[in-house]
Amino acid sequence: MAKVVFTANIQRHVQCPATNAEGEDVRAVLDNVFRENPNARGYILDDQAALRKHVAVFIDRVMIRDRIKLSDPVSGTATVYVMQALSGG
């Protein structure tokens, strides 16, 4: 089971503690998390079920490539980090 961690800046907007979730890809892992925490879904995904522009997902420190289908593979020992993408300068 992958560990899923939501950063503190996301948790200011919606409660989503770290959890473990099964799944072979990012979509399946997040779907399992959202089954237990449906309020987080609307903050992380848009109405087309793709990642919102302000959200970034990393698997073991590597940013995912597929922001639409969320098809990047996730191993059972991975840590999936979900964070708000910050911009500015």
C-alpha cells in the first residue's frame, strides 16, 4: 500500500491527514483516498477529474507526468505527495 501525504498548505483548506491507499497508478490511489475523504476530491481534482492547476503530485520525489488521466504507476512501497503548487518571485 502506498503512503499518501498531503502538505500543510492543502490542509489549511481541507482536512486530509496522511493515509495509506492501494492502487497501481495515481488515479487508483487517489480514488481510494477520496472514498474515505470525499471533501478532498474537489480541492485536488477539477470537474473533469484531472489535477487542478494549483496542485502538484510527486511519487517518491518525482513529479508525475500525466496530470489528466493520472496514469503514472505507483508501487506498493511508494510515498505519494500531494501539494499546492506555489508560484511567485
